[in-house]
Amino acid sequence: MREKYEICLRLSSEEADRLKCDAKRCGLSKTAYLRRLIEGAPIRARPSQEIRDLRTEVHRIGNNIVRPDRALCKAEKWYCPAR
């Protein structure tokens, strides 16, 4: 188990606001955001609602394309490569 340390960090109000906004944009708590910065892990902003909706729509389209393919394979009316 990791040994835990508590650190008191003093920030200006502008720095605190930026930390809060940046962490929120990434969907992380301030602590998780700072840990990722320290570890050098990639930090990505959370996708916008528009991007999430687009991803969902593309997923639905993909499912609609695959379903007939599966039905034909089950009916053995079509060549099905080994999966």
C-alpha cells in the first residue's frame, strides 16, 4: 500500500480558479488532476456533448450495419469468415 502524504498548497485566487476549471474540464477532481500532472500522465479534456452525441450516432449506425451480416451468417445463406 502506498504511504500517504498530505500537502498544504497555497495558491492565488486566479491559480485556484484555473486549477478548478482545468480539473472540471477534464472530469477529474482537483486531487486526481494534480496527481496526473505530477505523474506526467496524459490529461485530456472531456469530450463536449456534441461529440458524445456524434459518437453515439456512429455507434448506432455501426450496429445497424453489422446486424444484417450476423443474420445472414446464422441462416448460412452467406459465406462467413471465421471470427
